[in-house]
Amino acid sequence: GEEPNPPEEILILRMLQLMCEGHYLPNQDIMREQPLNTISYNLLDDFVSYLNSLSRLPCRTSTCAGIRLTALILEVIQGPCEGNQVHFAMNTELVEALNRLNRAKVTHDCVEDEEIELKKTSIDIFQGLVEGQGEKSGVYDRILSIVHLDIILLMSKNASFTGVNENAEPTEEQLILQTECVVLLQTLCNFRPSLYDELGISRRVEDIVGSGTAMIEIIWRNDIHRRFFHVPRICDYLAKSSKDSLVENVDRSTAENKLIDFLNRSHDLYREVKHQQLLTEMNLSKIFNLTNKDRASWVTFSLAFIINMILLFQYKAYSGSEPNIEDQPALVILVLNAIQAAVAAFVLLQNLVVRVPVLYQKLQAANINSIEILLYTAAEPMTLYYLGYLAFVLLGYFVSYSFLPFLLLDIIVKNSTTQDVLNSVIFPRRQIAMGGIIILFIMQIYAFFLFMYFRHDLVADVQQDHFCRNLFDCYLVTLGYGLREGGGVGDVFRTTLGKRWLLDVSFYLAISLGMLNLIAGVIITTFGQLRENKGIRVADTVGVCFICNIDKQVFDRASAEPEGFKTHVKVDHNMWNYMYFIFLLWEQDNDDDDGMEQYVRRAIAANEIVWFPLNKAIRLDAASGHDDSLTAGMQKNIAQTESNISNKLEKFQTNLTIVLEQLNQALKKDMVLEGDGEKVPQRRNTHFHNGVHERGHDEKEALTESDFSEANAMNDVFGNEGRVLTLRVLSVTGLNVVPEDNNDIYCNVVFEDSTYKIESILIAKSERTVVFADDSTPSVVICELNDHLDDRPCHFNLVIVQPITGAIQTIPVETLKVDELVLAEDATLEMFFSIPDQTGQCKLSVMTARE
């Protein structure tokens, strides 16, 4: 169809979007309110109103306008801008409009790619709304109550969802949309785990990662986050040899240096894949790539090995003749050598096409001038090596077979162990060189004495060669034979026990046993260190996570499944997924970054590793969370047991206090009666009624005169006849209240059918204490006292009323008998109790009296 022609005013949306580029928070907030203006305009509501209208008009013009509008909405919330997030989610119909966009199919003149782009932006808006929101945010609840999860789940499947080309292979844009839907579903499921079962989504991360979707963990805003992303296709150009080289050569001295070197090498690898992408666009990648180069180089080594084996078994020399080879083996060697020359030339060409341009770009990025760049590029070590290799092949072909054995040394370039053998000589070259110099000087000393005093002692074979005619010749004899003979230079002189004996023995000890073994020891020690370092590198590679630097055993012990570490390094902290994410950022436009991506991009630009989860892993946090829950459960049970024991002890203490107070009152009355010369009767559970003394159940007998005297004495002691019991509730302590609370707190005293409400409204509340009475507060009459001991119950309850909701919480405190209250007269009676969902004990204090 024809290209859409949106109104010119649509450019205003682009202008507003550019104002918020880079997640510029002041301009994002100004879209919602202008605090310095007399009248504030909320443009967010206008955006949603416009989007609602576009979502109801299925045509290409609406789709194009919707793409620009949704891009603006996405830009004003990413970063995140929490104010805009909350307003869009809670106060507008943005989620409803996005639902309509996601359900729309390709109709009329709509274009499938544009519809996919619009859907992808809508999914990005959902992610932007919850970006940085905490677990208690209402934004999640609002979205989950409205969003159509079924359509998002459908779009996350590997199937066409636009209604067109259902059997076609998904395009990269469709795969990106699927990945974004997977990311959104995982984000929502992390907030509400029950969605896993409701939507039929696997809880295993390893079941999600794959098929173009990768996952990494990132430290952002002081917390660790999982980030799912679509692996860009440019990552397919990363050669295995390049990966192996990074793993083998990265700096593993410390965890921090390892990650820093990883970032530094990522720049080189990115240049490599970009160059390979260029070769692909030029239709050259099937021939020129690192994989073909590596294979061709192994072909040249294999041919060199075969040629040298033929020479080893077929090259012959008979007595009196020059070495030669038969015609048939010579023809085979000639053909193989020609093939080897062609393959070696191909390897050199591969290096010039695949590696040299990458090196050139690297030197350009280092701001080196053009002449130096050309010199460095031309003198690139591997280019010179492959050029020399080709030269030896051609010399072996045209000049002599003598050059062909040198080609076997190519194994040093291909194998790290053989490199260590060579490095064991190269690394201590200074020590070896100084040892060689000492040997040369010592040789000069011995050569001088041998020439001056013992030149005639040479064996006959050596004398025939006219050696030792001058000091220099004698020096050559001493150096050549002295280093090669097992017994030193004395082996080429006639055996003697005379004066030369001491010279021969000292030469053997100084050179053969001393200096040569010292040099050999330096080489062996260096090789041992290299082998040990390699072992450490291998152990770090296979036994420690490259990203978080946590040992393999930690994950294996924490995992409920076997091979927990293998799953972790493959799924959670796959080092190549981190490399792919870096490539994704570099491939992506800066303006398309969300808050997390922008944070990581800036950290990479500053060569910082703060975004790597060093010493952290969500998988371990989940395992420790399970252990913590078990520990918390045990601690809760222990705390509950301690609380029960404490309650019983406090109740026992209260009862003991009451008994002691009763004894104190009884002693006071004894003192009063003794002062009056009267008999003090013992108090017992005896009830006098109508001249009958009731003992036990039905046993009755006539009262004696002494019984009446005892009853009268009891009445005199307690004096309850015609008196009433009064009560004052003093205070309650230990409550979780503060003076600013407006809770209504009062105490209910329930006696028989009556309830006495003792309020605290007129008394000030302090921290964790509520005062019900002071010295001027009148007492409350509870009941009339009997003329005998009374076991009628009196119930004490604490009532808390919430002023806003009107909710009433009643807490039973204690139940005491009337006679217990009477015996506690004029003493403060303390009752301890507990309140649900509150730690610690509370205490209610009362005072009783008789009037």
C-alpha cells in the first residue's frame, strides 16, 4: 500500500521524546507537572487519550503514529521515572490501550513488520512501568489486574501470532518480540509466583534460556537482578578459537583483574565479529573466517608430519654414495609439498583478510598515526610467522629437503604445553645468559692452563687434528669437548694421576656438575612453575565461576539437584552470555537503552566491573533463603517456648505476690487483735448459714458455741458486712503504642452481669505505657462484699479501638476471685499478659480497697 502520511504535528511527539533522551529525569517529570507554572498541564493523560484513539483505528497510519507515540511513552518512564510510572499505571487507561494493541492482527493496509514493532514497544512499556519498582509497589498489582497475560504468553511461543505467514520461519524481529514477552512474564512471575502454575510456565531458568534467549545476573541499584535478552545474530560470528584463546589467556591473578581483562578483550572480539559481519555482507565469509583458517593450518601441519615420516623411512645413503630417495616416494613428497605450499599460502591469505584488518582497527582506536599503524600491521607476529612458514615450504620444494623438518615446529604455535617447554627457556633467558657467560670465563681459565702446561697430553685422535697449537684452538677444545664429554675436558686428555689430576677434577665439579646443572635447574624450575600456573588456571577454569568467583563446591552443596555448578555456569553466569549482552549494547542505539542497560553501558565505557555479581548469585540466595526459613521456623518455635515458660514464671510470680500480700494483711490484723487481747481465729474455707456448719458436701452437724465465736471473730477481722469493693486500674505497660497514635484504649472489668469501662482518654499516653488513673481519679465500685470469703470471679480485659476503621481488639488479661482482690487491699496488684503479634510481656496494674 501507499506510505502513510501522518499529520505534521506528529513531529511534536519526536521533539518531546528527544527532550527525555538519555533518561533525563527533570524533563521526564515536567511532562507530568510544571511546578513553577501558574497552571500545570499533565501531558501523560493526553498521551494515553491519543493512544486510546489510535488503538481503535486499525490502519497503517494509526500504526505508524502509534509507534512514535509508544516510543515517547517508553522514553518518559525509563530510567526509571517513578512518578510517571505510578501515574501511567494507577491513574490512566494505558494498560487497557496496550492490551488492545497486543491483541490487534494485521488487517487492512497494515504491515506485519510495523505491527511487530508496535507490539514490541508495548511490551517494553510494560517492562518500563515495573522497572525499579519494589515488591510492595502497587504498580505490579494494577498491571496484573488488567493485563491480558494470555496474549503475552501466546506471543512468547515459537509460533506466528500476527495472523500472516503462520508456517514461515520467525524473523529476527519476531524472535526479539518473543524474548521480550518471556522477560515480561518472568518479571511478573517473580512478583507473584502463583502465576507460574496458572500460566504453565516452568520455574526452572534453564528451561527458559535457549533458542536465542540468554540470561545474565546484574548488580543494579544495590540489588541483584536477572536480565533475559535476545542474543543478536552477530554473536554467531564469534569463532571457537577466539573463545578458547580468551579462556586460556585471560588474566586470572585476581577476580577483579579477570573481569577487567574480560572487558578489555571484549572490544577486540567485537571488532572481530563486526569484521566477520562485513565479510558476510560481501559474500566472503564462507571462505574467509577463523574456523577455515584454523582448519587449514592443521592441514599444513598434518602434511608436514606425513612428509617427514616419508623422509624418515625412505631417505637412504649407501656406502660411498650421497643420500637419496627412490623415485616413487620422491614423487609423493613432491605432490604433498605442492599441496602444502598452496594450503600455506591460503593460511597466509586468511590471516591477511581475517586478522590484519581487525588489528588495524584496534590500532586506529588507540589514536596511533597512520604510518605507525601500517608498520605495526605489516610486522604483526602471526603474519610474519605464516610468511616464514610459506618460505620454508617453498625452499623445501625448490631447494632442499633440509628445510622440511623445521615445519614440524609448528606444533609450538598450536599447543600450549609445547609453548611452556619453549617458555621454560625463554622466560629465564637472563639467568641462562649470565650462567653461560660465567661458563665462558671459566673455560678461558682452564684453556690457559691446559695450553701452557698440558697441551701435549691430548689423546692421539685429537692431536692428529693439530689442536692446541695456539691458545684460541685450545680454548675451542676446552669449550667443545669440555661441555660435551661426560667427564669434562679430562676425557680428551691422557689419563693421569699427576699434576693434571686436580685440574680435571675441578673442571668436572665446576662445569659438568656445577654450572651446567644450575642452568638445567633454572630451566626445570621454570617449567615446573609454568606447569603449576597452568594447573591453577585449569582449576580456576573448571572449579570456579568466571563471573562471581564462587567455588564449585558451594553450588553443588546448595543445589537440590546434581551438578549445580554446571547448571550455574551454563545458565546463570555463562561468561559468553555476558559477552553477548555487551555486544547487544554496542549493537543497540543508546536512545533505546532502558535504565539497567544505560547503567551497564556507562560502566563498560568507564571500564568498571561494579555491574558484575561478584561473590553473589541468585541461585545461592534462593537456597540460603530456604535454609533461612527453616532456621527462622526453629527460632520462632524456640521463642514461643521461651515465651510460654516466661508467662508461666510471671504468673507464678504474680500468684506468689498475692499470697505474700495476703499473709502481710493477715499479720497486720493479728497484730491489731493481739493489741486488743483478742483471739485471732484461723481462716479456713468455712461458710456459716442458718446455724448449719457445712463441711464438705452433704455432711451437716449442729454448731457449737465455739463455732459461733469463731464466726464472729472472722467477721470482726474482715469487717465486710455492709461494705463494698472498689477498684482503680492504674496503668498498662509494654504496649506497642506511641503518643502520636489516636487509638482508644480502655480496660473492661466484668463482674457477674455488669461491665465497668475504665477509659484512658483524659490521661496522657507515653511511650509503651497507658495511664488510666492518678491520685485524683475516683475508684469504681465493683460489688457489695459478703460477710464471708467470696470466690466470685472478676474478669479483666484490655480493649483497643482503631479510630479510623473502628476495629476492636479485646485482649483477656486475668480472672481473679473477689476474696483475692480483698486480700490485696492497699497494695498494687500486677497482672502479666501477652498480646498476639507483639513480642514481650504487658503488665496491668490495679489497686483495690474496701469502703
